[in-house]
Amino acid sequence: MKWFRDRFRYAFAGIRYGVLKDRSIVLQIVFGWIAIVVAFVLRCTFYEWLWILLCITLVVVGEIFNSCIEQCVDYISLEIDPRAKKI
């Protein structure tokens, strides 16, 4: 059971690092909060709220994946390589 708990601890440590240190993730979270404030002002319905929250979640998760890939490419090669753009 310890190995299972450790996996969650490492996963949440990575998420915490991304939220605190990665500017792209922070920017997407800020935009998400702006969308939430606008949704409050516009008095969105329950289903509109579900779609808004789903979209915010998908964008933040996508940005986390993108940052992970960027970190892996940077880890593999420190040289500037045009192939890294394609990755």
C-alpha cells in the first residue's frame, strides 16, 4: 500500500511544482479564474458551468502535459535543435 501512496505523493508534488514554478500553467489558471468571474457576472446556468469548468480543466491539464514534454526535451538535449519544435 505504501507504493500506491508514494505514487500519489510524487504526482501531487509534480502538480504543485508546475502550479508554483511554471509560468504557462499559472497563466492558464489565471485565465481560468477570469472565465469563472465572467461566468458569475453573466449568471450562467448549471450546464454552462459544467462546460466552462470542463474546458478550464482540459486547458490546464493540456498545459501540464505540454510542460512535461518540454521538460523532457530539455532534459534529453541542452543544445538548440529545430527538431525540438516538432516534438
